[in-house]
Amino acid sequence: MARLIHRNGSGHFVLCVQNRSYRASLEIRKVYRALADPDGERHGLVRVIDDSGEDYLYPRRYFVDIEVPKPAHKCFSLAQVSAR
């Protein structure tokens, strides 16, 4: 899977497949940037930059990893920065 470098470390992209209890922050079928968080991963969580523009831990089962073609990385990254 392609990894994206973020100011907080490495990251990748995930697709939201569930948003129970987080409907204000997560949108089903939307692609989000996920950041490396080994402590969260050990607890079944993933750190995601959500619709607020901040990164938070969410249940891992709410997302699936996706591979984004390199030419699209910049597009996805700029879209999330402009949403802040």
C-alpha cells in the first residue's frame, strides 16, 4: 500500500464503511487520511483526520484500507487541507 508522509509521520488512506456514534465527524463512503498510531492500533483503533480537520482515534472496523494511485495523493491531501 502506498504511504503518505504527513507532518505527524507516515500515513495512508482509508475508506469509511461505518459511522455509528460518529455521524457528525465521519461520512460513509468517504476517503480519509489515516496516520500511524501504534498505541491506537494495539487497541483496535485507527487515527484518522476527520471532517473537523483534526486527527482522532476511531474504531478500526469503521474503515478499510485503500490504495490510492500516486497521482491522486496530492488531490486527496489538498481536499482534506481545504476542508479545515
